[in-house]
Amino acid sequence: MKINSERLYQVAESFRHARFKENGRSLEEGIDCLGFLVLFYKEFGIHIPDGDGKPIEKRWYVDDPERYVRGIKSLGKGDVPIDELKTLDLVYFAIKRNIITHAGIMLDDEYFIHMSPSRGISIDSLKRHWRKFRGAIRMVE
């Protein structure tokens, strides 16, 4: 799939005023990190599940620290090394206690977009967050 960069940034802009809501899955009510991934990828015809069928408790990462990465790996896509990232790759991070709890989407080979609980939708350089980076998968071949 050829990604039109103008379309990519139009979609990114459509999320600019999104509010953070834990377990949120709609722009009207608010979204969390996973809700953002689901809605953003949907704009490009890529379906990812919005959960694993189990309730998402407030501190889920304490009881099941592998849950998020297990969900990402279940998408069945190939791992991508940090030096080969490209547009629409899903990147994931260990934010709390070295546990993977956050993900974003690469806009190019350096910048990614994600939903931050404190800042809302953010575009950040991976160079700034590389220490928290734990992996990536290719969503578009």
C-alpha cells in the first residue's frame, strides 16, 4: 500500500482535539492509546481489535504485565528493528516499571503520533523516546 503523506497528515490533524479517556474508543467520548490506534488505522483500511475480550482494569499491567505486547504480537505482523521503521509501523514502549503499556504509529522514519494521557494527541521524535522503545511491527507491507 502506497501511503499518501498528505492523507496521513490530514488523518493526524483530525485527531488533534481528541480527549483522553481511559478505555475510550470514540472521538466523541474520548480515546486512550489503544482507541487511538484502532481509529487511526481504520482510516487506512487496517483493522486491529480494540481489546482482547477481557475487561481492562485500571491497573491491568500489574496483574498481567505481558498483556499489551501479547495483544500486539497477536496481530501476526513482523517485527521491525528501530533502524528500519517507516510510515504506519506500530511502535510500542515501556512507560511504567519497564512494562509495555503504550503504543503509537510512525508518521515517517523518525516521528510518531500517539495519545498521551497528559498531553492528548502528540507527535514526538523517536530519538527523544528511544530508551522507552521496546519494539515495532509492520502494519503495511
